[in-house]
Amino acid sequence: MTAVAERILNDALGLLPVERAELIEKLFQSFDRSVSRKIDAAWAEEVESRIDAYRRGEVKASSLYIKSLK
């Protein structure tokens, strides 16, 4: 870690927890999210496919909550 990054880290550690969380969120958002968007799109497509299969009667749903109570 460079001296500048080390100084920034030390300054950040002195912030209130909510301020550190906001900083983390902003840093995270600064990364290239194109790969994440592709993954999100693939999951959205999969979810829609599963819902369609359920509506067509190809798969059945069961409640894990109810099963865990038995």
C-alpha cells in the first residue's frame, strides 16, 4: 500500500461507523460494474424462467418454513 493510501486508510478509520460505511459504498460504486450487470441480468432471466415454469405447472413450490416446523 502506498503512503498516500495508508494515510487515507488511517484517516478513514477515524471516521464514525456510518461515515465509513458511506465511504465504502462510494468506493465500491467506483469499480467497473459491467460484469456485475451481466450477472444480475443472467439471474433476472433465470428467475423469470423459473416463474414461467411454475406457472406452466412444470415445477411445484414448497415452503421451507412449513417443512422446518414439522
